[in-house]
Amino acid sequence: MSNIMASVDQRTQLVGENRLELLMFKLSSRHTFALNVFKVREVITVPKIHQMPGSHNNIKGVMNYRGESIPLIDLNWAIKMKAREDYKPENVIITEYNRSVQGFLIGPIMSIVNTSWSDIQPPPSGVGKNHYLTAITRIKTEDREQLVEIIDVEKVLSEIIMYDTTINEEILDKDVKEHLNGKKVLVVDDSATARWQVRDTLTQLGIEIIEQQNGLQALNLLKSWVAEGKNVNDEILMMFTDAEMPEMDGYRLTAEVRDDPHLSSLFIALNTSLSGRFNEAMVEKVGCNRFISKFQPDMLVEVVQDRMRDVLKLKSKN
């Protein structure tokens, strides 16, 4: 297991090149599931589990991880998979999402594969809204091609944590807030849960939200406005984008926007669950204006207010 994960740190260079690596594993069915390696701290065999009476049904208990107690989530149960009678979790994936560390109980590890976001597609629209996938892809192995389902961990966690989108009244700038009413913000994220969190936060300010599910969709929308002779800054106040998305990630989206003279002045905030230190470097590299680690409603509001202040200052000078 240590051999599989030994080079995870070196793999971070793929982020920003519209590429990623997937850690593939099994649960209690024939399906193959995956998580982005960059979200994975470590993979270990199932340790001693301490029960937590009264905890959420999806939490199997807590475990000691490097001197810290972290929740252990039964991923098979959390995504509503019916477990076989002979199914027994073999491993734990230790992950970091939204500034928290947690473990996911899984079955056997399959492999790590290098692929491109352009080869990863959103789930088919016919699967409904209650699934736990952000994307699917096909991976060729030595003997066959198989369908791989990428799990929406943010949805899994939101059903356990129940994120609060209430805004702290103390951070609201009344002079700025009145100018936000009716403004539009583009939100780009493959997770419906993440889009809901941003939408539910910013609509409290009277902001209208335009949603896109990945970077390619967002870029096509922005370019369509340009083709219609519209000024992108008249259409939207700013754009929030996730980093990891099917077809085109947030880093490539930002780079494409900066390379287009008609779009280059768009204010872009990276809103992601990936680790902060790495993203701060990536923000500077690709040209994002701000970086926000999910999920922080007050920070979302502060970024929007700061952007509005800059717009008002520019108008006053003109």
C-alpha cells in the first residue's frame, strides 16, 4: 500500500495541466470507484475503530490518525450502496476536504491511473439528482476497458456535517450591499452540493447566480457573450470556480480566460476544497484574483464585497 501512495506528492504537478490521477478502488459491488489522488493523504488497512454512540449513521466510529481523532465514514453505506453479506472493508482512505481530515472505509485498492480532465465526463442526465457522482470516465487496463465512477465527496460530507450558510451580520457593509442587489455572479463547480452552498449564501445579498458544471461549459458561455458583442464585466460581477472539474479544470479555465483579451479582466476567485498552500501557488501561476478554501460563507461574502468596492472605486474615478 505504501508503494502505491509513495509518490503522491510528486503527482501534484499534474494539477494545472488539465490532468489528474485517480485512485481506483472497489466497494461492495462490481463497480469501480475513484477519488482524485491529490485529495488523498494516505491509504491504510482498517485500524482499530472506536464507536461513537449517537453519531451520524454514515460514521462507523473514530480512529486515531497521527495523534488526532478523525471520523471514519462507511463510504459504501454513505452512497447508498447495498452491501453484500460477504463484504468487509479492507482499507481506509485518509482524505482532506474543506479544511477537515476524515477516513473512508473502502474495499480493495485497484490502482492509480493518470488521465486528463478532458476524458472525464459529467454523469448522464438520466441518472437523476440523488446520485453521489461528480463524474465518470473509462479507463483502459491491461485486459479491458472499464467504467470508473468518481464520487462526490462534498455531497457525502454535507449530509453528515450539515453546512450552515448563515452570514455573520457583522461582516456586511451596508453601503456596498445595496449595490450588490441584482448583480450576477458565475459559479462553476461540478458538485451540485457546492453550487448550492454558494448560491444559498450569495442570494442572501440579492445576487443572482449563473451556474455551470465545469470549466468548458463556463468558457463556452463567456465566449458566447463575446460573440454577441457583450462586455463580460457588464454581464457578471465575478466568477467563482472550483479547481477539479470534468472536461476542463478551474486552473485551465482561468488560464484560457487570461489569454483572451476580451475576457482577461474578469475577476476570478478559486473556491476549492484542495489544500490551501498548493493552491496559493497555483492562483499566482494561472492568474486567479483570490483563493478561498471551501466552505466559508463569510469569506464568500467578503470577496464579493471587496470586488464590488473595486468596481465602485473605478466608476468614481471615471
